[in-house]
Amino acid sequence: MDIRSSFEALDKKITSYGGLDGGGITRLLYTEEWLNAVQGLRGLLKEKGFTTRFDSVGNLIGRIEGSKYPEETIMSGSHIDTVVEGGHLDGQFGVLAATVAMESLQAAHGQPLRSLEILALAEEEGSRFPFAFWGSKNFFNLAEKAEVESITDAKGIKFEDAMHQSGFDYRTSDNDYSDVKSFVEVHIEQGKVLETEQKSIGIVEGIVGQKRYTVNLKGEANHAGTTPMGLRKDAVVAFSKIAVELTERAEMIGDPLVITFGRVDPVPNTVNVVPGEVTFSIDCRHINQIELDQFASEIDKCIKRIAEDEGVSYEIDLWMDEAPTLMDKRLVGEITKAAKQIVGESDCKLMPSGAGHDSQIFAKHVPTAMIFVPSINGVSHNIEEETEMDDLVKGIEVLKQVLYQLAYEE
Ligand SMILES: [Zn+2]
């Protein structure tokens, strides 16, 4: 079985679900495109001889039963959702790499000793609704109804209405994951480190911690012509000062701290009205928990001080707070061994991940590790997202070797 042509065919097929004319994919949780993708993938997995099932929220599992230790599961996969106008590799590559690697192992070596499972997680990005890791959190019985029942997407559609319309529902019983002995996620790097250093394989040692906020500032909307500067309570001006001050502070503290104000919604967003209200997002990351927490307290103080200076009220909602996560040492060793064998030591690199991944949820519950492949120009969350085919194939081959070590060897 040829890994390259198998992957190309699979990628073409699955990319068509939510595929955009100019390239890339928009496949948001519980949309028609998403539903077509998970159902299409399920059909393909069945054709390839996997037994398949959905859990209640829509995580898709494909399984090859082990011959000697069927109750021990070696799992690989990633998320199947994308951001708006995202690429065809973020998430999807991890699902398809697992599919091709397991199919190829079975063709070459027959039934494994331990069970192999592909996992296509329903959602990771938090792109449609303000809730991320819905798939992996449900897998570990973490996401609660109360956290999502009142949230809506940008069109005002309620989370649970979208979920029910897709045919899925809240968990009714706890998922038993005690059989999962290893989880290995393959993912594109979404950065420039591997490309810059001309390496094909990244072996991830840990994932940065991440905090995401929604901040609302309320001042006073007023006439742009008749309101003197001194009498304004301009929410956008307050936001701007906060963004500049925190950005400069983050630059001063230096790498690997990053802060981003990616979404800004002023109200009424009209040319001749002083903006009385603004809602904006903050995304802040660091590999060290103490430094991340210290900067978070600076964020709080900065917003409070500037809001008071500008005469606007503020509300800060910290809706995501993920700790930095270390990968499992034994699995990092297995990946290192496999990568050395497949691509050679000089072609791989041990590195942290600056992006959040499902693996950070998994690592708290089951032994977990990640394999990175390079991203051309470091571009991701963009339709231009791409990786050299040779690197994609190397990523699948390393995964295949890791899965062989874990599922076929005593
Ligand atoms: Zn991803």
C-alpha cells in the first residue's frame, strides 16, 4: 500500500466537505459541512474494515480489534473541525495520518496485538461557539451542559439547537477511557521553527498554557460632532490603550509570551457616533504556568486602571484557562526512536508547541505525545496553509512506526 497516494486520495475526498473554491476549508461544529465530513469519514473507515461508532456528542471512533490484548487501546487522531477559512491540514491531517498509518499497518502486518483506534474529535477550535475542546473534553467527561446551554454562534443559533439538529446530544453516561494506553496526535506545526531549521519531524515535549478572555467595556454612545473630547466616555479609546499597553509589556517580557487581541466589536460601529461599547478578545500563552499567571494578573490590573481612567465600566470573562502540559516521557521516547529510524536523527527536533491541541486535554488523563510536521512559511488558520508532500508522508511513516512499536510489539 502506497502511503502517499492513499493519503492524497483520502485528503481530496475529506477536504471536499466544507472545501472552499479558492482552497482551504470552513467546517464549523454541527454545521452541514461538518456533518457531511464526519459521516463521509465514517463511510470510508467502514470500507477500509474499521468498526466505527459515534459517541453522543459526535466524536467518531474507528477501531481495529487487537488479537492478544484487545482491552488495551493505542489511539491516534485529532480534530475534524476547522476555523473559518482554515486550511486542509490543521486537525484533519492528524485524523487522516492515523487512518493511513493504521490501514497500512494492517495491510502489512495483519491484526495488531493491542487494539488500534482512530479518533476524529468533533471540535477543538472554539471557532463557531465560544467553547473550545468540546470533543476532547467530552471524551474525558469534562464538558458540562451548563457550560454550553446558553451560548450561541455569531448568528444567534444556540449551541444545543445546532447539536440536536446534527443528531447529537449531551453525554448521558460517562465515557470509559481506561482502555486507552497511549494517544499519539500528528499535527502540522503551525509555526516556522521546523522550516527555519530544515527539520521534517518535530517531537513535542510540551504544550504552552493558554488563557482566553472576552472583555466588555461600556462607556457612552454620543454625537461625534457635539460631544467635546473632554466629555466623552469612548470605549474604543479605552480598548486601544489597553491593547497597546499590554502588547508593549508582553514584548518587554519577551518570548515565549504572546498576547493577541484578535476580535474587536465596537457598538454602534458607525462613523459619526462616539463608540459607547466594545467587546474584544484576549488570547495569551506561555509554556511556564507561573509566568502566565503573573501576566494574567497584569492583564486584570491594566484593564481595571485604564477603564477607570477613561470613565468606562468593564467586565472580564476568562472563559478558557488551560495549564501548560508536558507530554508523556515514555511516548516521547517511542517517537524519538521511530523518528530516528525513519528520517534520521539530524532530521528531527525536540520542541514545545506554541499552539493549543487536543493532546493537552488527553495528557492529563492518558499517556500522550505529539508529532509535528513543518508548515510552509509557518502559515496556518488560513487557506494558504500547506506542507510539502514529502514531509506529510514522513509524518505518517513516523506515526506508523510508533503505532507498530506500541500495538504490534510485545
Ligand atoms: Zn489543530
